[in-house]
Amino acid sequence: MVVEVVSPSTRHLDLDIKSPEYARVGIPEYWLVDEEQRMFVQHWLEGASYQKADFTEGRVVSRALQGFWLETSWLWQDPRPSEWDLVQQILASKG
């Protein structure tokens, strides 16, 4: 799994160039965090290409890492929650 944070200087590279390369080498899932547009994009490999879903809110559940998820609101909070608090929430949801 790969997570990319899109920046203005790497926007074209992150959005247009890397996706086919990730598919070619078989990365099963990658996430893009676009802070400028407050968008979260989940890509998952089906066959030789990616399907995708865009999120501006809600929970994103990983298809590659069983039990891992992310609440998109965490990304836009100021200040952001601590990593430790987030890990505890994810682990607590496993039951």
C-alpha cells in the first residue's frame, strides 16, 4: 500500500504519472491525500488498472490492509489528532 500527499509542486506527477507505474508493479492499493482540495482518493487495483473512489468525508476502509481504516475528518482537523490516539481508535474498532 502507498499513501501520497499531493502538493502543488508534484501535482502532475502524483495524479498522472505514478498511477500507471503503481499498477504495472502490482501495488494493490494507494491513497492520495489532496490537502489543497480537501479530497481523499482511494485507488485499488482490479486487473491491470485502478478503480477509485473520492472522499470529502467519512471513513475509508483499506482493501489491502485488513482492519485498517482512516476517518477523513482527521486529515483536516487543526490541530490534527495525535498518531497514538488514532492508532488506539483503529485498534479498538477491531473488537
